[in-house]
Amino acid sequence: MIAHLNQDEQNPAYDLLSNYCDYLNQTKNIMNAKRINQITTFLKSLNIKSKRFSEIISKPNISVIQNFNQAFIHSSEDKIINYEKLEFFGDAVLRLAASNFIEKKYPQMSVGERSDLRAQIVSDEWLIKLGKKIDIEELIIKGPKALGDENSKNTIIGEATEALIGALYKCFNSIQEVNFWLDGIWEEDSEKFLKAPYKFKSKTVLQEWCQSKGFDLPVYKIIEVSKKNGDPKRFSCDIFIKGLKESTAFGKSHKQAETNAAKVLIEKFMTIGKI
């Protein structure tokens, strides 16, 4: 049965719908306020020593916050508004900022040495380590598919970290704040690399050693030991030099197992005085 109202009567359903829409809008605003607070709190935790950056986050500019928010949105959540463009931007910014750091910190370093060092302090592994250090995962918004994919977890952390660097640059169209933030971290990590470069590029060091001795390149033989994703001993790697097995190590990927085996072998050679 349909109730017909007189011209001046208000349909109660309209009031209910209006109240519900108001409720949704209020809830949305509360969620937005929470997100803004979450992002500004996170940005403050980066401890970037910049007056103009501090001013931006002390009195949040919505357009700036939205830019940073985009750096935390994975494509599985939104195909259009996500971090991919900022990540692409951040890749170039990161390399430029790292070059700037090396120029200031190690002005006497050769171009080849600079290239080796920069490769380490802008690597995917380095970005993942930085992302975990700043707890960026707490900010990342992922869709259902990515939420259940443990294999992509570290990749997403690294990508979002690179997108964050892109967003930081876009605040001022300057790398200044990027260097203010990362120079101290890079200084510490660079010293570790320069003291023991073989730990970070063990396969390259081993290859160069073989070539210097007139040997054939080392042979890496991989065996899958486990079928479990993420298992640190999923793959075993043996390294052969001149037909002799010289070392064995494990890793959760082919690459990691090979790197670990090369590192073990170099340390072994250093102990017995071969290197």
C-alpha cells in the first residue's frame, strides 16, 4: 500500500535519508581527521631539521597532506590514485640526493667509487630497511589482494618509501629536505659499506678475485630445499671454483642464497689469507 501525502506534508522517509546522509558525512570527516593526524604524526617522527617543513606539518595544508597520503596508497586499493607516479618521481630524486650527499661527504672519491657507493645507498634492500625503520607499513593502504600477499610485503614497503621521498621533494620542488632527512642515515650506512664492501657486493668481489687469478668465473648451483614462501632456508647454493665446491649457504630466494654463499666464501678466503 502506497501512502499519498498532501502537498504540504513531509515524507518521514526523507528525514531518515537526510539524517543518514549527515551521519555518513560526519563519519567521513572524522575518518579524514584521523588520517590527517596519523600522517602528520608520522611526518613529525621523521625528525627532518627544516623550518619550512616543520611549518607545513604544524599547520597541516590539506593539499600537501593529500600528496603524502597518495604516497601510501597501493594500486590494489585504487587504480587511479596511488603511489606509482610518486614512486617513479622518488627514484630520480633519491639518486640525485644520494649523489649530492656523496659529493659533500666524499669529494675526493672517484666516479667509479661514487657509483658503487650510490648503488648501495639507493638499492631496493636499503629502501626496504629504511621503510621498516620508520614503520611506513602502518600508513600503507592496500586492497584485499595485496593484504593477503606476504611475498609482496617488502616490495610494497620499499616502493612506498620511494614514493614518500618523491612526495617530500614535491613539497618544495627541492632535494634540500630529502638530504636533511637522509644524510645522517647515509653517513652511517656508507661507513659500514666502505669498511667491508664485500658484505654488500660479495658476488662482484668474488668475480673480480677469480678474474685477477686467471680463473673461470665462479659457478653457482641452486637447489630448492623447501617449498615454503619466505623460508630463510628455502634455497641452498653451492659455489664451485675450478671444479671444487668452496662454500654453501641458504637463502629465501635464489639471489639471496647466491649472495650469502659468496659472502661466506670471501670471509673464508680472507681468514686463510687468499684475499
